[in-house]
Amino acid sequence: MQVLHAQGHTGPAIPPALALVAKGRDHITTSEFARAMCCAPQTALKNHCIKGECYGVRPIKRGKLLLWPVADVAQALSAGA
């Protein structure tokens, strides 16, 4: 099984399915994050609104969008395994 690391990132390996979704980007959208974490986008938005994070991942805000760091998502996924 081949695993990828984010560019310049020495942390946890990016799962192949997440790397496919990210397409080389450092951040993913809320809908992509929700699909990776197996929850509804509304759940991710609600958790962010209440706690400032969702499953231990803190997004950055760009305008109206929440962008979720791929490296942090990979770490959250590996911690749950």
C-alpha cells in the first residue's frame, strides 16, 4: 500500500483516498472534509460553530469558506484507526 505525505510535512501519512480527494492541495472544503470523516457537512459546521473544531481538526476561514488542513485530517483519521 502506497501512502503519501503532504508537501514538506513529516507527520502522519496521507491515506490514498484522502490524497485522491485533496488532489495535491493543502486544504479541503467542508463537504470534502465531511465525506472523509463520514459525517454530514452540517455536522462539521455545527461542531465548528460550538467547539471551534470538528474531530480535533481546526479549519481556517477564507471569506465564507472553511478550509480544513489535509495533514490534520490525515492525523485525525489515523488516530481513529
